[in-house]
Amino acid sequence: MALPALRTRTDVARWDTASEFDRLTQQLSRLFQEQWPELPSLLGSAGFTPLADLEETDDAYLLEVELPGVKKKDINIDVEDRRIVISGERPEQKRTGWLRRQNRSWGRFRYEVVLPDAADEDGVEATLQDGVLQVRVPKSSAGQRRHVEVK
């Protein structure tokens, strides 16, 4: 009987507990939304959490949030220090026939993320294109690392 081979990776990334907790929270939220779609209305807090990606570059954080069917005027973006809150509402479609199955979310939505470093609140830019909200949050110059040359 052969023993399993132990694989080693040379490109192991640093484990980020905050992003893992955020991922777990989103997965649990989706599970509850899919299995018990009526639960939020029973608890008095109807809504959903949209899918999103957060990318870090050298000078900014790039946040992409999937919001198909949402108009610009229905989106609110609040930035405070390291916290970004995106909220709004996706209206339910008017239907004329019998709805046999509903998998898409509608109603109030909220996405919240805390960035690892301070952000430049004045430089935040947001665009909505093809149902994807793109938010660019520049890093604060106070939190950036700089190299000092020894003379």
C-alpha cells in the first residue's frame, strides 16, 4: 500500500483571518438565503448581500460588487476611515405570468468591508458598468511604507 505524498508549496500566501471570516460569513449568508428565502422577512430584516471581490494594489484597493439591475441612483456608498459600506435597493421585477422559481435576490442590499489600512476618503471613485459596481479606494499616504536610504 502506497502512502500519500506530502506536497510542499513555495508560494504559500499569508493566511488572513479577517478575509477568511468574511468569506465564511458570506457563504453562510448565501446558504440561508438559498435554503430559507422567507427567513429575513420573518425576522424583520429583508435584504441580501451582493457578491464582491476586493483587490489590493500598491496604491489602492479595488472593490467590485455585482449589482445587476440596480440603477446608479439606488446605490449609496459610505466611507469612514477603513470601513466601506455599500447599500441600496434592487426593485422586484413586475411579472405578468406565473413565477415558477425565483433564485435572484431583490429588495434592500448591504455590503460592508473593513480595509486592512487607512484609506484616502477624498479620493474614492465609483463607476457602475454592465451591472458591476467598481469602487477605487486610494490608500492613505500616512499608512504607506516608504524606503529610507542610509547616507
